[in-house]
Amino acid sequence: MPTIRQLPPSVVNKIAAGEVIERPASVVKELVENSLDAGARRIDVTVEQGGTELIRVVDDGCGVAPEQLELALASHATSKIVDADDLFRVATLGFRGEALASIAAVSRLSFRSRPLEAPIATELEVVGGTAEPLRPVGGPCGTTVEVRNLFFNTPVRQKFLRTTQTEMGHLTEALTRLALAHPQVHFTLQHGGRLIHDLPPGEARQRIAALCGQELADGLIRIESDDDGIQLTGDVANPTHSRPNNRMQYLFLNGRFIRDRSLQHALGEAYRGLLLTGRFPVCFLHLQMPAAAVDVNVHPTKLEVRFQDGGRVYSQLLSTLRTKFLSTDLIARASAPPLGSAIDDEIMASTPAASQGLWDWAKRQLGPATGDGRVPDFVPFVDRDQRDVLRLHRVDLPPLVGRAPAASSRAVNIIPNDAGGEGEAAASDPTADYASAAAHRLDLPHDAAQSHRSPRALQIHNRYLVTETDEGLEVIDQHALHERILYEALRERVLAGAVESQRLLVPEPVDLAASEAAAAVENRETLAQLGMEVEAFGGETVLVSAYPAMLANLPPAEVLRSLVEQLLAGGKAPESRDILDELLHMIACKAAVKYGDRLTPQEIDALLEQRGLAQDHHHCPHGRPTALIFTREQLDRQFKRI
Ligand SMILES: Nc1ncnc2c1ncn2[C@@H]1O[C@H](COP(=O)(O)OP(=O)(O)O)[C@@H](O)[C@H]1O
Ligand SMILES: [Mg+2]
């Protein structure tokens, strides 16, 4: 049992000060943290009226000796640090020595404690800051703190309290954070005589299941990494379990729940392209590092911390998740329906917030010359060894049956940097080129690929491809899958600085609105990265001299208009990295086969072939699933065969 001491003013002045008792939830947080610091194995929390009437926390921790009780409730008295240097090696949740004093000042508080070796417990009651004499009482080992009539003497604060339900929501969330951080401790929560949670000690995942639902827990992906003393462990949720805000991002540092913008950003980056715009990943991640590597004395409630080397933590989080995702099957199960029901294949994901970092990432990928050396360096999305495989993307899908001949005759410059002759050949028999590539990939003789007549999937409603798998049945969204493949291929090429551009023999003038023309010329470099070369031609006219070969079957004017629209949609001065990612999405969406497009058997096979080449072929760039699986077991069950 540690000794409680009054902190000298020199230390007090160095402590991040501020009011920490705002509402019942803050009381619960402070009391439970004290119980955890006391080494409790079981913590029972009982509240009445959302905590405004009563909050009782009972623990089986080390307790406080009777002669130290008054000190425990005094201001700036703590057993957790002694001097200012200790502020840099805080290993406990508390250290400010203020919580009990602050609570006692605004409530009727009773603190009853019995250390292990003591025969009885001792109680100290404080009403609005005034202490009653100590009294011996019966009771088990450990500590019981009761807080009644919170803010009874501070009507202003009482006015700020919300409904019982709202306060209970905050309180439950506070306890959830603590319980998730400490699954080895038994927690219970009772409200109005009703048991809300009974969380026996167990594995982290059991705790997540109990607090956040079994379905979420079942789809968790285990994360683990150790980078020279910084350990990252825990779970992240499958992208199908995203949320409309970041509230389900549970990040813990040395057992303390924290909010950290930079780490939230890293998380968003890791899920880039896996989630719909405006959706946030769910995570339960624990960081462990030496206390000296982080300053927890920056925020009164210690919600924010300062890392000694934030960049390193950022990059560890990002690279660990990315590496994990590359080796994880993120496919959506049919039992977990895809997000929303609206099928809008033209969503352009135009929220800039959802598209950050690609540019940084691109710069990093292109070599140290463009980086400033400080940006964290992490595992690239695409394994460099796979470059050669990805080259096969350079062979486009053949033009679709039913397209206007003029459009299909445009689909010529399929292979970049090639002489026109080869393009001509492709134009005369567009499928030939693909078939030979397919044959090459599949190791088939050329004509075997061409004469292949029964596709590996059945197209239904000109939208979905249905195929048999080892597991059961898979339904693929043809547009979403193709969009994903194109998006990745395109991004890969943008990052490698090698987007195929089709040069026009005669530059094409395109008339735009004044603002559009200005935006096009202003963003020339960004457009050039995408294979679109433009120059001002006077007035509102812009000359297009080259455009992305991927969009070979669309008129250049239309491509330019869409790109400019996208540029303008980004707001006043969108960051170039945002623009680039938006444009990649847009191009992929435009270039992909559409809902309603009838596919030839070769095209179906081609699509399925290329699927294996995409790093994440389970989600379209907007984050919608590209395929659903119906397992045989599910079918058997539906047909009442089991
Ligand atoms: N549940 C508890 N079990 C044992 N000791 C406690 C408990 N709650 C508080 N204490 C003691 O009272 C002291 C003051 O608590 P508090 O005001 O919360 O400050 P801090 O936690 O910052 O030290 C603690 O340092 C600790 O020694
Ligand atoms: Mg405390």
C-alpha cells in the first residue's frame, strides 16, 4: 500500500490544471481509475438517476490506511508521484492528486477503506468539502466510494446536466473505455437496481463482444507488432463494420483511453479505399511503450497525450494495418448485408476529408528526393515484386458489344508507349490482344484462350456474375469489381509516374465555362499526372493534346469536363492529393463496365482473371463490397437441409 503525500507547490504548478468533474461520467472515470491503480481485480459500479443521485464504486484493491484517509481526500495529495521528475515516468492512471478533493467539494462523499492487513474498515465522510470525524465501520477489504447528490451545492453545474438517459450514456461510455482497456478485471454496472453489465475477467475479444456485440467481435482482425519497445496489439474491425463517426475508435496507451488525431488519421489511411466516404473504421488497439516515451501531463483529463516520436507511432500503426490487410480476406459475407441499399454507381465520393494522404504517399513512393525525410515511411500498398504482374493491366477490357463503332474504334492505344501499328492491330480485333494476354497469364496456348466459350461465371440481369466457389456461391458486382481493378491499376501507374496517355494527332479544342477553363489550366500538372494534357487556347477554350488511354472509348471533351467538374467540386483550393484521388475514383468509375452492360464470355473471364491482380478486390474504391458469398451451409440451412 503506497504512502499518500501532499505535493509541493513547485510540482502542483507543473501539472496540467483544469476542471475534471463535469458530469457523473467524470466521477465514474476518476473513481474507477483509482480502483485500477489500487490493483483491484473486481470493480462494481452502482448508480441511481444517471449518477446524479448516487454513484458507488466498490473495489477489492489495496485500500487506504486510516491515518491516510484525510490526506487522500485533500487537494494535490497523491501516492503516485513524489517529485516533478516523476511526471515524466507516470505508470499509473492518476497522478494529480485532485480527483477526490474535486468530487468531495461538489457532493456528499463517503470514502470507506480497509487495507488487507486491517481488521476493520474506516470511513470518512465529506459534505461539500467539509470533513466529518473518521468512524470505524464493518466491510470487506478494499475501498468503497459513494458520491451522492452531485453538484447539490453548485446549481450552475447542475443546470448543465442532461436527462438521466444522456448522463447514463456518457457514464456507460466512460466505463466501456475502462473495461475495454482492462479485460482482466471483473466489472459490473448497475443502474436503478438493474444489472446493465456483468463483465467477468477474460480475453479482450470476449469483452468487445460483451460491450459492442458478438457480430462485430466475430469479424475482428487481430493486430500485433513490436517496433523496438513500442508494442501495438489488439483488433480492428472488418470494413463492413464501419461507423458514421469515429466514436468506436478505441485507442489505448499504456492502459489509458486516448484520442489522438494523428493516430486517427493513420487509421483512416489504412482503410483508404475500403470504406465508403464518410464512414469510419472501428478499432480496439492497445499501445504499450515506456512511460518516458510519452507525456501524459498535457491535458487535465489525460485524454490527449504527447508522444516523444509521434511519426514513428503513426508509421507503425499504418504499416502494421496495411501489411495485415494485404494478407486478410476482407470479403463481405452475405449474412452481413452491404452498407445501405442505394445502388448508385455514379457516386463520386466527393468529400475531401475522405481523400487525404494519397499525395504524400505518392511522393514517398516516388523516392526520397521528393520526401522531406520526416514523413513516416511505411509499407507500400503494392508489393514492388508484383509490378510485372500488374503490367498485365495495361491490356484493357475489349470494347463492349453494342457500343457505337466510333467509340470502339477509339479503343486503340491499349499498350502505352507503343507504336501506332500495334494499336491498329488491336483496333481491328480488340479481343485478340486480351485473349493473348489471358493465355499468357493462364499459361494456355493462345487459341485455347480464344476458343474458350463457356465463361467461369453466369451473368445475370447484365449486372451480376454468379459463380461457384469451394465455399458455396459468390455473387460479384461487375461494375464495382471492374472499378476497383481499374482504380488500383491506375493508382499504381500514377504512383510510378507511368499513366498511359494517348496523344491526339490534332489537339482538340474544348469549350468550357470560364471558371472551368481556369481550373483546368491551374491544375495542369495534376491532370498531366493522370495522362490528360491541356493548355490554354484563349478565352474559355482549352486545348486537349493528350488524354488517359484508359478512357479511350470516351470523347476527350467529355473526359475533360468530368475531370474539371471534379476539380471544382473539391471546394475553393482543394489539395492536389485530394484531387488526384478523386480523379482516380472518377476515372475508374467512368472506365469500368456499367450495370446493364452485357458481357461476352471472354469479358467475364477477363474480369475474373484480373480480380486476382487487385490488392483489395473485395471493395470498390467507394468501399462497397464487390462480391457477396453465400456459403453452402447457409444455403443448406435456408433449404432446411440441416
Ligand atoms: N480506490 C482506492 N484504493 C486505494 N487508494 C485510493 C483509492 N482511491 C484513491 N486512493 C488514494 O487516494 C489518493 C488520491 O486520489 P486522487 O484524488 O484520485 O488522486 P490521484 O489518483 O491522482 O493520486 C491516491 O493517490 C491513492 O493513494
Ligand atoms: Mg485518481
